[in-house]
Amino acid sequence: MNDALLTEIDHVAIAVHDLDAAVAWYAEAFGATVAHRERVERDGVEEALLEVADSYVQLLTPTRDDSPVAKYLASKGEGLHHVGYRVEDCAVALQSIKDMGGRVIDEVPRPGSRGTTVAFVHPKTSFGTLIELVEE
Ligand code: CO
């Protein structure tokens, strides 16, 4: 058993239909400001990161119809999409899942937003929650 491969909650990702409306709502309700905004073409998403202490709320919206987030919104509607856990070494954490016979979405770590290295773990493996391993 591995100890403490997860070092921090990196972000909690929430899928929304209208990114600007969600950003405006967080600003009005909580005074939250956007620390980073990025369009990730490869994933077909645009994200806005709102800083909360050392973590982020990541508001996520699809940029095209075949994006996984578009499919998620169509089937489940808006809401919690995934949890991003910060790790020291994405490859090591991913291997730990594979060693347990777990199902992963990314077989190898790949580039994420903000210059991070990431890998997704299949929710069927992790009690119904899509997990993103994030190495800064
Ligand atoms: Co994420």
C-alpha cells in the first residue's frame, strides 16, 4: 500500500453550460475572481480557475459537441464533473492504480492546462468519481 501519493486537492471541476454566467455568479456570490482561464483544444473545453486557498474551483464548459464534457452535460446536466488531486509524480500515482488492476482513461500522463501533467482514472474504478491526477 502506498502512503500519501495525494498531496493536496488541486481542483474541484464543475461542468456548466455558460462559463461567463458561472464566473459572474461566483464573483457576485463569493467575490471569487478568475486566476486563470484557458481553452484546452485537445480536450474540447474552456476552463476558468477560481482560487480557493491553495486549490481551485474549475468551471468547465465544452467548446465543441464531441467533447466529453458536452456528452456529460447532455446526459447528466450541470454539476460536479471530477476531482483533481495534486500528486508529486503523475506516472507513479497512475501506476499505483494500474498495479491494483484499476481502469484508467489515460494510459500515460499527458499535458493538462497551466503546464501541468495529468492523467484521468476511470470513475468505474474509483467509486463513481472521475479522478484527475495533477502534477505541477
Ligand atoms: Co481538471
